[in-house]
Amino acid sequence: MHVKSGDTVIVISGKDKGKKGKVLKVYPKENKIIAEGINMLTKHMKAQGPGKQGGIIHKEGAIDASKVMYYCDRDKVGVRVGYKFLEDGSKARICKKCGEVIDK
């Protein structure tokens, strides 16, 4: 997958197009992610015993990874992610627009 937990992403299609959020969870087998503030769902919860109160809860839902792009802070836009081998032999992700190393 081109995004990891902790990355900032921008939505490129759908009802939340243009929104930015931090990736909270990644599901590689389903090719889906959960990002902060993106694809908000409304869930009606029933009271679970005397201590827990019921009500309407808003939470993030899963979105397909193909609908988001990595958000580069330097370029201030969504960018494609490439891979490159560094001098020490380790593989790192790079921004295709500016060439900056995302993580090592």
C-alpha cells in the first residue's frame, strides 16, 4: 500500500473530496484505510446496561485506499509515492513531485 498509519492523506474523489486527515488504521487485505475526519458515519447506539447511555455516535468509516493520495507538506498537494534504495541499502518512500524522502 502507498500509505501507512500516521501519514497525512487528502481525498481525491467522493463526498469528502479535498478533505485532509491522518491515517489511523490500514487494512491491506481489503485495500482500505480509516482516516481522521474522513467518511464520518452516524451510528445509533442502544443503551448497554445502567452505566452506559445510548445515543447517536459519529465515527470514521473505512474508505478505499485508491481514493486518497499522500499529502506532501512541502508541496501542499496530494502526490504519488515512489520507492528508492538509499546508500545504506535500505528502502525508503519518496515524494514523486519533490523527491524528498518520506520515511526511512
